[in-house]
Amino acid sequence: MEENKKFTLAKMNLILIAVAFGIIVLGFVLMTGSSTEVEFNPDIFSTRRITVGPMVSFFGFLFMIFAILFKPKANK
């Protein structure tokens, strides 16, 4: 009683989604840093935290959309 299971997304789509998720996580990791409760730390305004991290996450989200909409070529 084996059913022919067809998923909506192909294997390549799932791989691309996993890569996009990794890029998004990398962007969030780039935005993190040490927290200081005692004194002001100007490192919170670093380029990595306020520019690079959000841009990497944004491109990860765009790549996620591409990964979902990607239609692999049909095998003959």
C-alpha cells in the first residue's frame, strides 16, 4: 500500500530554503554583540551591527522568496 507522495516543493527548493535560513541567521548573528549595563558602549553603533547585519538578513529573506518560487527543470 505505497502511496505516490508528491511534495509541493522539490528537493532543490528545500535545499535553497535551508541556505536562505542560514543566511538570515547569519545576519541576526552579525547584529548581536555584548551588552553593557554599566556604561555607554559606542560599539552598538558599529557598521556591522546597524548596516551589514540587517542587509545580510534582508538578502536572506529575498533569497527565501526566490527559493520558494524557484521552479526546477523537469527531468525527461
